[in-house]
Amino acid sequence: EAQDLIICLESTTSTLGIYQNEWLLHVLKDIRPQYRYCIVATHANFFDTDNSNLFGSNPPVNEVLRLTDLFQTYHVDACLQAHDHRAEYLYFKGVRYVQTNPLKMGAEPHGYLQIKADAEDLTAFVKLQ
């Protein structure tokens, strides 16, 4: 039976820091090849396409560039993000970047994320409100 790898990053300070970056490289390089799919979840989103958080708490550009290269190199299938609280779906360097609306009741618009995987691909990211 196929198994999938889900990596959760602590990014509330906007940067992963030296130790978490080293750990992530180890996991992607040495452990990731054992799994069918790899999904990374992080609080801070990598892309600010509506310019709402230019000087906010998203990761520094040099870190985003390094991480997107790592994700491409080690075949991360999807990166789930949430910080800006708006839904957005991007495909960059072969990786799906999914930014969610708030995943809690009472926030508007709220929703949840459903990930479907089969033998060929992660087939659907569905946001339901």
C-alpha cells in the first residue's frame, strides 16, 4: 500500500531558521524518496499576489526562492499555506501552492480543504464554503 509524507513547518515567525531548514533538507533528500506523494504545510504563504502583505510576515524573498527550488528538486507535490486568509491556487516550478481561506467557523469566507490522491496524482483541491 502506498504511503504519503506530510511535512508541517513552523513558520509563524516568517522564517524557518537554520535548524528547521537543515532538518527540512534532510527529510526531503533522505526520507522523501520512500513516499508516493509529499505535501508540505506552512502557516506563512510564499506568494503575495495581491500585494496585501508586502512588508508583513511572509518569508523573505531569498528564503522563498531557496524553498521553491528545494520543493522542485525533491518533488514536493503540494504546499498548503494560510497566512493571508484568502483562497489562491498557484502552480510554480512543478509544485501546487494552495492558500486557504480561514479554516474556522465564524470567519468569512470560511471553508475547508479536501485533498484527493489516487495512484496517478493528487487529483483535486476543493475549497467548500
